[in-house]
Amino acid sequence: MAAAAGQLVVARTVILASADAALRERLRQSLAGMRWQVREAAGGAEAMELMERARPEALVVDSWLPDLEVGEFSGMVRLLYPALELLRVDGVLESGAARSPRRNELLHALREAQEEGTGVAGAIEPEPAPVARAIVRDIRAAVPTSGLADMVGTSEAMLELGRMIRLVAPRSTTVLIEGETGTGKEVVAKAVHRLSLRAAKSFTVLNCAAIPESLLEAELFGHTRGAFTGAVQSRTGRIEAAHGGTLFLDEIGEMPLALQAKMLRFLECGELQRVGDNEVMRVDVRVIAATHQELERRSKEGTFRLDLYHRLAVFPVEVPALRDRLSDVPALVEYILEGMGREQPRKRLSGPAMTKLMAYAWPGNVRELMHVLERGAILSGDSPEIGAEDIRFGRGR
């Protein structure tokens, strides 16, 4: 409908999330005629980045995304943007669903796209409210409002961590994850990878502290046959194996100084040389590193290269200690017990036991909480409840 003379018409923003470029084009043409400002995303991670910047009124998401499971993605959107109009092209119809004028306009555009092409299968309707509520309920039980799988917590520190992850994930920026032992740094790295455009490719892990110094270079860069004693055949290194995907270097602070120089060169130019080989090859790898050490302090002491630290810490992320987010302990307990219940009878925690957990300082962080609950489940025997007497923090405690 044309606007009256002199009336200011403000365009509303809608994001179209679909890997089908033809479908996005048909929808864009239909919605542009209805005074919608259309932003396009080829996947879920790109859509999340757009939502951070554009703050749209509506999101139209295809029934399949190349990087994220649609149900999980929709649940994240519902939690983070509850006022957003969310429509899914999935052939599901619920009778009596409430409709707003905005939603009706979007539905009209979706039907036009269905009639003009074959990219939309089945009827096109808004996501059923009960289904959306079920998705939100499941996520609240397992990953309350962080919006990221396996990252549990509603504390301010966890919400900020989730926001940082969503901002950096769609890019190829190098990320340095810092935090105490047991805080879940690998969980954060996996979340960055899962929300990135590399999600369909490999997530390769190397713990720099778990491999002898003499073998670490060959493990990272690979080696040719006969490069050193015991090299009976050529081997692809972890960097090369991660081509197109993400390489997670855990405990990067344990990397020897001599190898740090070679790692810096790779980060700067994307080139690597297998041990014993003269050939240089280029690889496309996103690097995420993690450490529990203060690398900036170590660089001043001369035990870690300052230039490598700055190259790794393009986007530093701090994972909070559990003692700094004790309000998340109840949700973490439920999440951990739920996971344990997949292999053995589901246990619950008594009130006094929870009080005992909340009063503890957790030097071992979330990993220690997992061990304490597993120990409590064993000590509780056949009882369906873990009591305060079953909560033991270590020898004599």
C-alpha cells in the first residue's frame, strides 16, 4: 500500500537465512516491494552476526542450514531475541496460531516465493508456538540463556562470554582463550568453531603439553619419510589436517621457544614446511589457542615470544572461574546429572548437598564439579538422591 503524501515510511529489517541463493532472491524481491529492508545470510552463524548489528524485526530461516541445526538455531534466536518475528520454511502448520500484520506480510512473501520456484517444500507457516516453547524449555534446562551448546549459565560473565563468541565466530580472526584449568576452554573453542563458516570442516585439537618437545614440531607440521630416526613414512601434520577448518592449540604456553618462531611464521603467512621437506605449502586454517598461563607476563620474562602472543591474542576471550559465577552451579549440576543419566539411573541432588556445593570455592572449576558429582553418584549407591554426606571434595574434605 502506498504511503500518504508527506508520510514518512520507515523500512523494517528482515534477515533471510538460507543456503539457497535463488530462494533468498525470490524472497528479497517480494519483501522489498513491501518496504522491508532485506539482509541475507547463507547460514546460521552469518545470520547471528547480522542480528547483532542490524537488530531486525523479523527473521526468515530455511528448513536446513549448512552450519547449524535449525532447531538449536531457532532456540538460540528465541532466547536472545524474544520480540523477533521468527518464521520457518518447514511445512509445519499449527491451527489457531496468532498472527501480526508483520507476520502476515512475511507469510505472503513466502507463499509468493513458493509459487515462483521449487526451492520451498510444503506449506509455509510460522513456527508453531508450542514447538518454539519446547525448544526454549529444552535449552533453558541444558544451556540457560547462554544460547551456546555445553555452555551453561545465566551469570553476567557467561552472558558476556556468549556474546563475545557470537561476535568473533563468523570471522577467521585468531582467538586466544584464557582461563584457569578446568573452566572449559575447549568447550569455548568448539562453540567458536560450531558458529563459524568453517563448521562443516574439521575441528583439530593438539595439546601442546601432552606431546614431548622433540616430537611436537613433527606433530604440528608433519614430516617426510626419513626426516628423523623412526620416521619410516611421511605423515601429515595437525595444521595440514585442519585445512579449511579450525586448529585448536590447547596449552599453547607449553610450546618450546624454538617452535614458537615457526608457528609465528605460519600465522603470518599461512605457509608451512614439513620436517625434512623443502617444499612450502599454503593452508587455510583458523587457529584458536588456549592457556591457563599469563602469556603477557611470560613474554616479559622471555619465556614466551611477545610477537607470537600479540599474533594469537588478536581477540582474547576470558573464561570465568566457577567461584566467580556460583549462581550458575545449580544449572551446571542439572546439566551434568542429565548427562550422567544417559548411561546410568538419573540421580537428583538433595537440598543440603546443593548448599554444600554452593559454599565451596571450586579451585578445579567445572571439571572438579563434574568429578565431585560423579563421585557422589557412586557413593550414594542405589539411592536416587545424592546427599550432603556423598559430596566429598577430596581427601579429608
